[in-house]
Amino acid sequence: MNKRFLLSLTPFLIFGLLCVFLLKGLFSDPTKRDSALLERPLPEFKLVDLYDDSVIHDRQSLLGQPVLLNVWGTWCTTCKYELPFLTKLREEYGVKIVGIYYEQAHAPQFGQFVDVKDIRVDVKEMLARWGNPYQYNILDLDRSLSLDLGVTGAPESFLVDANGVIKKHHMGDINERIWRSELAPIWNSMESRDVNN
């Protein structure tokens, strides 16, 4: 009798566990996930400057002071609305911001190519209109650096300390609330460490 009773409860137990699992997923925030790269050095890379093919940026060019790496593109609507606040961070608080630009429409494996000259025109127009927070922009046309960083879209940002160690990965736009609650405390601690060294 006990065995038969337990067997009759099995579907209800499975249903209950499934409900708990689904409810957890329903109320979780997909932008809040831990990056596997936290507390690890930035990946090695060698990529050209967005505006000048003769200028090569690499991991070494990001060392020496804290930096906010911002992955973005002109095709990204949210990036457009993020630019004024990032510009304020650069101008008012001296935050060093480096862009990692990738073009969503560029997919050579599917025969889709974009002209870098067209990208440069689009970028200049967008930054002139919405603000230019970037010290410089790295062109990640084939998304090699973005993939190494685990980027799934744009905008995404990384706080990197003076030694090139990733301290924070943020998915989504940076606005006043996000900066104050999540990023500024980390940025301030990185800056104070940089000053003390």
C-alpha cells in the first residue's frame, strides 16, 4: 500500500519541482550573470583603430590606469541612448572609456561584408549627435575580442583595473542608477588602488 501511494505522488512531486524551476527562471534577470572572466586578465588581442588602420591596439595599450571598456555599435539603439551618460562620465568624472566597436551586419561566413569607410561615417554621425565618450575605439570587425570576452550583444561593458584585470562585467546600458549602485564603487576602488601604487 505504501509503495502504491508513493508512486501515485510521483507525478505531483515532479510537477511541483518543475513549477519551482520555471518560476525561478521567470523572475530571474537575464542581464545578471557572472562572467567567467572576473578577476582574470583581459584576453590578448591585436586589433586596428576604428578610424586609422595603421594604429594597432592590444592588451598592453589598456594597461596603466583603470578603463571602462564599452562594446557598442551604431546598429544598437540602446547604445545611442547610453552615449550621453558615458560622455558625462568622461567629461565630469574623468573616466577613461575605450570603445570596442563591432558591426552586426558583418558576417563573412554568410557572405555579408561591410565597408569600413561606411562604418566610420555612421560612427562619426552618431557620436556627433549623441556625444563621444571614447578615448579611442577598437574595431572588432570579426568579433574576435568580443567573443573572447563572452559578449552576447551590445551594449556590454567591462571595468578593467590598471593591471588589465577584469573587475566587473555589465550587460545592458550604463545609466546614472547603474553607475551609482553597481559600477562607481568598483571604479572608485580601482582608482584609489591606482593612486596608491
